[in-house]
Amino acid sequence: MLSSKDSKFGVVAIGRNEGDRLRGCLQSLTPAATVVYVDSGSKDGSAQWARDWGAEVIELDVRLPFTAARARNAGFKRLREMAPTLDYVQFVDGDCELIERWPEPALAFLDSHPDVGAVCGMRRERYPRRSVYNWLCDQEWNGPINEVCACGGDMMVRAIAIEAVKGYREDMIAGEDPELCVRLRAAGWRIWRLDIQMTHHDAAMTRFSQWWRRGVRSGYVFAQGAYLHGAPPERHFVWESSRAWLWGVCFPIICLMITLTVEPWGWVVWLIYLLQFLRQIWRNSGPLSQRATLALFQTLVRFPEGLGQMKFLTDRTLNRRVRLIEYK
């Protein structure tokens, strides 16, 4: 374990009403030289608890829209004021705990690869068996190893790299981390994912409604990402947006029109979703029961993603202020 006195990195943790999850998060950050916690309007005493623990605390102005990007920028700015000589910053969400063995190999990798701007490891769910929705998150975190296009919310970033691209876009309700990585790569930095566990995450999803809202948020993020960086060669989130429009908006409308005009046989067209479900089972890996469960939700999630796409289009057309889509 690294000594905080000798540490080359600081931590920016962000949260909103995380309760005991925040306590676990901050207690896992002892290797860091400096810890800044940014609170987005918590009502559960999180900010005071973080102060008592010893973190530098920033409470965001509640009159402005909350976003994770805004919180990360505020935390990074304060961290640089407090410790301007730190080379690296570890970003972590308040519902995550940093694995004790993570910082040392991450720092060694960044030291030996000066062209890498950000590095991340594996994120795993702490309680994947508590609900199928937690389990789905755990499956989602299984990403490729080595050089990648993007990291998630937990990552260690070279301070000069994030300064070079002027930090996060504060108008993004989520997906600010892949968007940051797009700009890092455009500036010549590489992104890397190590085959080492980095964090435990607690999605705390136990209800279908939570999963649905998270899907709406994903659809919104895909739409916003494609709007910002959808042009070649990046094509950021273009496929994900197209898929949401196709399966979550266009096909349902077409199927409904055929059903209403070609009765009673029009209902047959809805079998396209059964075929998609079977296709996903074939493509997934693992035991059949897990493949089928994952395939079911991979098919269903296109509907909330489609709603998210339409919400972004509506907000953009009406020039409405972006607001968080929270699921817990």
C-alpha cells in the first residue's frame, strides 16, 4: 500500500446522497496524498461526514444544474490549488471503493508510458447477486483490456492531459468520461485499461423502474455523444444511437401500424423482437440461463434508450436546459 506522504496522486470523489457507500468510498482512499470530495446537493449529511473524515469538501451551488462533469471539474480545480505538483488524479464515484492494490501498478504504468493520458482497471459490482439489475451492471463493466477508446467514471488521469483539453463538458448529464476520452485521443493521448481490478461499485438497483430510468439516461447520452462527435472518423455513439432509434422507436411504430391495419395477422410482425432475443442468446457467452437473461434485457433496453433519444431531440429542439436523469 502506498504511503499518503509519498503519493504522486490525489483523488477527486463525487457524490449525491450516497450514505454508507460514500463512507466506504472515502475510507478506501487512504493511499492518496490529497482527497477532494464534491457534493451535489446531498440531504443525508454526506458533506459533513466527509469533512469529519478529513476530506476537502466542495458543495456545489444548488442554483445551477448538477452534473457529474461539473463536480469533477470543481474537484480537479481545487485539487490543483491544494497540491499543484501532483502528477496524477484518480477520479472515483461516491458509490465506488478503490481497490487497495490498484494505485501502485496504475502509477507505474503511467510513469513508463508518457503518451498515455488516462488509465483505468476493472470495475466490478460489490453485490451482483442482490438483484438482476446489479448483475446486469456487473456484466456491463466487462470491457476490453489494453488500449481502449474510453474509460468510465473511475480512472487515473495525467493532470497535464486533462488541463490540455480543458476538463469535462459540464452540459453532459452522463457519459462525460467517454466524451473526455474522445478529446484526449484527439489531442494525441492514448487511453489504456489494465487487467487489474480498480474499484468495487454498488449500483443499488433493486427495482425495474430504476433500471428503466438508467436505460433512458443511456439513450440520452448516446444521442448527445453522437451529436457532439458523431462525424467521421470518431463516429462516437453513432451505432448506439442508431440501434436505439431502430429497435426502440422505428420498429415499434412500424409494428403498431401493421398490427392496426392488418388484423389479426399483423401481430406476427412483433416476432421480430423474439428473433432479436434469440440472436442475442446466440451471441452471448456463458451458461444458457445467464445468456438468456442478458439477452432479454438487451432486447428490452432499446425501448427506454429510444425514449432517451427522443428526450434529447426534444430538449435540443426546444433549447431546454439539460437536467439529470437519476435512477437511485
